[in-house]
Amino acid sequence: GCITQLPGILKDLGATRVFLLADNNTYEAAGKKVEQLLEEAGIPFHSRVFETKTPLVPNEYALGSALAKMEAEDDMLLAVGSGTLNDLTKYMSARTGVPYVIAATAPSMDGYASTVAPFILDGFKTTLPAVYPAAIVADVDILKDAPMPMLTAGFGDIIGKYTALRDWDLSRRLFGEYYCEEA
């Protein structure tokens, strides 16, 4: 139920005009509720909801389309979604200097607090510099209803990190590679 705290979080962060980004799936999962909460709290906002039958691709079209809808008065970006929407918004935040908040809709990846954003530019996957979100709002009541492939993808992401750390430790033991215990 923590999604209900989102307006207070945005106000605490100094938001006076919010630009909300979602796609048709994340809008149904949480975007409608978020818009209702913003309206009830009297927080001015406008939205860019990507209508797509296939998963949204983090490419030039998505980025340009989102930036074209951004207005000069926007002082907070709000992504309602997971991977692509988070990446798109965190990159926009890095480029514009406008902070962003992510309202997570699926535990499908571990990039919510990452400072890089993977994009497909000119047909090639590219990692771009980004920024940390000002806040991550991950309501378990929303996350639990994500499609099963997104739930299993998140589990796979976590398992992948564990095996990567074991591979790193093995390389240290076999080849003397630098290893950071803290990491």
C-alpha cells in the first residue's frame, strides 16, 4: 500500500509540476492510481503514456517522443513502470537535470538504483550514463501482480549477480585478479 505515500514523497522532494511517463501496461497496473493520487493531492501533472502492442524499446523514438512532451515547468519526472521506463526516465533526468522518481510495477530487473541506462541506438545496444532516482516507490501490492515472465526475469537477474560474484572470486583464486570483499 505504499503507493499512497507517493504524493507526500513528491512534495517532500519539492515537486510542483510532474511529468509522468508510463506505457499502456504500466498505466493499467499503477498509472491510473498514481494519476488519481496526484489529482487528490493537488499536484499538477501531465502524462506521456506510450501505446504499444509490443514491449516498449528504449530507442531514439521513445526518448525523442518523451522529451517532446516534456514542458519547461516540469520539475519532477515520474516513471511508472520497470526496466525500459526507468531507463528512459533516468537518462532524461541526467540530461535535463530534472530529478526523477520511479514507481515500480514489476520486480523484473535490478536497475532501479543503477546509474546507467541501456538503450538501442542506431540498432546497437549502448549503455548511457544516468542518475540515481530521488526515490524508488515499490509497492508489493503492485509488484506481486506483475506478469509471471517479469517475476521470473527478476529472479534470474538476482541469481545472475550471485554467480557473477562467485566467478569473480574464482578468478581471484585462480589468476590473482583484484577482488573487492565489500562488493
